Amino acid sequence: MRLALFIKRKPLFPQTLHPLSRRTFSAANPLSAASPLNPDQPEPPPPSPENATSPEHTHIAATPPNNPLIYPPSPSPHHTDLPSFLAHASRTNLDPASTVYVGTHFEYTAIQSLSRYGLVLRRVGGVSDGGIDLLGTWPSLPLPPPPSSSSSALSGQGSPLLRVLAQCKAVQRPRPHLIRELEGAFAAAPVGWRGRSGVVGLLVTEKPATKGIREALGRSQWPMGFVACSRDGRVEQLLWNRRAEEEGLEGVEVRLKYLEDAGRDLVLTRKGKALAPFVEGRQVEG
């Protein structure tokens, strides 16, 4: 008999991440203890017009939420998912230790792992990609329909979709500068993902967030989240800032799921129900 036990965990972070931003995390990693945040950190100088990356200093034309999404072309005609990439790597004798192999493998692994939480992502990284590796939507978290319209061409079911852009970093120790790079990716996003609303950015790395990453994420005025995903596809941490909550993650919680024969796993829930995963392009209700 297979038994499953859900345990709701309270966020491990204090309500105020930083005295300047007043941002809060919506969810924290229940698998490891969080380091206390430093409330006495000195106030950083205001960003200059040359290097400002916050929404107040970056002017981006918003994409109407009911426009159909047009994805950039795939960076490779030889593979579109992890199995086809592994087959291609085997045919071409691609060195598993090369940066191309490691980076591409991690991107496809992230796509496969995040589909369990309802995200539908495509690999788009390549030359002039603006630092964006993955683009897609989160159909499990539909946005409220626009006040002036009762339907949306994005979902076909009356609600526009929450759009997602992601950067994948196969690094052993993620550092705060990666959050700044993700902020810059919003400005470089293609038309369908451009704007300040209805879009969430994700930073996906191999290791859990450091204290510096958590503080930078909490201070950011862009809607962003962080995912720790191992090379074998095990998601070990999911967290996001207040702006991401405002753009579509309101009410989403992280829970631990214990299985008698499979250890433990992270589950995203909303209103007490697990978000439906996507398998081979279709949503599977739990």
C-alpha cells in the first residue's frame, strides 16, 4: 500500500525581508533551515538612469494579455526535449563534461521537472537571447480576465495565462548577481512576455538559495521566483517574492509530501488542491 502525507509548513522567513522594500516571501524551502535576514543592512544608493533595472526606471511597452504568444525559434533543429537531446549527444559524441552538454541538459531537466507543477515551457536560449533560456506559460494559474473582455485568445477559456520566463544556471553556488541578471532579462524579453504585469521570472539553479539570493529576491521590484533543481530533476526549493504573488501566485503554498516508498517531495497547492501537472502537452487533473 502506498501512503502519502501532506504537511503544511509555515514560511521560514520573517514578514519583512528588508526595511527598504517591505517584500515578503510567499513560500520557503521546507527542506532546509533558512538563515536569518539582516534587517540592519545599509540602504543602497538609488539606481542611476544608466543602470537602473527596477520597473520604475525601465520603460517597457506592455503586451496586451489577450494577444497570441509567438515563441522565438528553437536554438537547435536536432532536439526539442531531454530524450531527443540525449540521443543527439550520443550520435555526435558530445562530451558530457562540456559546457554545451551541461547547460542544455540542465535546461531540459528544468522544463521536465517544472511541468510537474503545471508549467509549460520551451527552450529558446541561443545567440541574442537576452539571457533568457526558457519561455512559456503557467496554465494552472490563470489570471483574472481583463475588465473590458470576457474571453482571452491565450487560454481559449476566458482567462489569460500567467506568462513565465526563466534563466537556468548550472552552478554550484548561486550568487546575488544572478538576480540582477534576471531583472535585466525582463527588458530583453520578446513581445509576448514583455511588460510589468502577468509575467513572472524564474531563476533555476542546482543548489538552494543563499542568504544573499534571498535578500536580493526580496528587494527586487520585479515579479520573480527561485527554483533549486538538481541535475537528476529533483526540485528541492521553491520560493518567490511579493511582486510574484501580486502577479499570479497569490494563495499558492509549498507543502511537503511524504511517500512510504519514495522519500519526500515538494508540492504546490492552491486552495488546498495540488496544481495539476502537464504531461506531454496536456493538463492532468489530480
